[in-house]
Amino acid sequence: RVNRPEACTTTDFLFGLRQCGLIDESLLAHQLAPFNAETLATPIPFAKHLVQQNVITLYQAKHLLRGNHEGIVFGKYEIRDFLGKGGMGRVY
């Protein structure tokens, strides 16, 4: 379930998607095609769409909706989900 962002706008969400490198411009344009200004008034419907289409994970959507685009992609590796944490650190 994609929750309400604290202060993330659609512009912020799209900026984060582009900056972190999870999605290339052609795929982003294709995914944006069915949306209009009214349906993009908030980023939540588009984030839900991307998750439903398996373009990004729920974890990634929530991360981006918090306005944070860093820490999702490391070189050729992407963080898909948070698995757990222990005394020595976190597992993604």
C-alpha cells in the first residue's frame, strides 16, 4: 500500500525517479502516457501504477514519495526492499 507522502509533489517524485536511475526516459514517458494533469495532481496514483506494473517496488515508491532519491541505486545494483535489521546493520 502506497501511503500519503509528507510533502512530495509529483514534480519531486518524477525528479527522484530520473535522478536515481530506476527508470529510463522512454519507459517513463510510456508509463506517463495514460495520465493527465488532473490525475497527476499528487504523485500517489502514478506511484501506485508503477508498482502495479512492476516498474518499481513498493519500498522504492515509498522511498521516493518521502522525497528521497538517494540510496536506492548503487552502481548496477538497486535496493528492492528492506528485509530486516540486527545488531550489526540492516539487510536490503
